[in-house]
Amino acid sequence: MVISKENKDFIDSLIDYYISEAESYRQIAENFVPEIESVPDTAFGIITGCVYSGFLQAYQNQQQTPGLEDMQEFNQIIKERAPLIKKALLDPSKLQSNEKESENKDEQDSTENDA
């Protein structure tokens, strides 16, 4: 574990953001049909590229350069979160309903805790 907790949290928040905006990136990828073979794969590449750029920018802002171990750990984080990114790209309506269910559960839990 080489990446600092602060940078890991930042990477996680970037991934969460791009997952929530997956439909927008899918639409961007659709603009490249027929030049591309797979809209979801292209959108996935755009998203991971944006997260990677954010990761590098975070290091640059701290006047650091990521080493090999940082890059390997970053790749592992992306690999672990890849199924969620792909799911958001392949079935955005399901992701949105899951988010709403989660929000409703949080509200219920909060209400139950207040009682």
C-alpha cells in the first residue's frame, strides 16, 4: 500500500463521480460510431483515462511523481472498480434505481435511528 489515504480517497471519489456520469460518457462514445466497435468499451476507456489523468494531476499538485508501485496500486484499484464502471455503462437505469434504493434505505435508517 503505497498510495496515501488522501490520494486513494480522491481516486475513489473520481471513480464514483464517473460512475454517476456514465451515461454522459456513453453518449460521447456513441458519437464515434462507426469508427469504434464497442460503445461501452470506448466509454470505459474514456472514463479510466479521465481517472488516470486525475490521479497524475493529484501527484503533480503535491509536487510528486508516482512510482511503479503507485502505478501498480492504481491499476489494482481500477481493476477492482471496473465491474461497477462497466455495469453503469451497460445498464444505467439499473444503477440509478440502485442509487435511489440506497438513498431510501439511508433515509429509513436515519428515521429509525431518530425514533
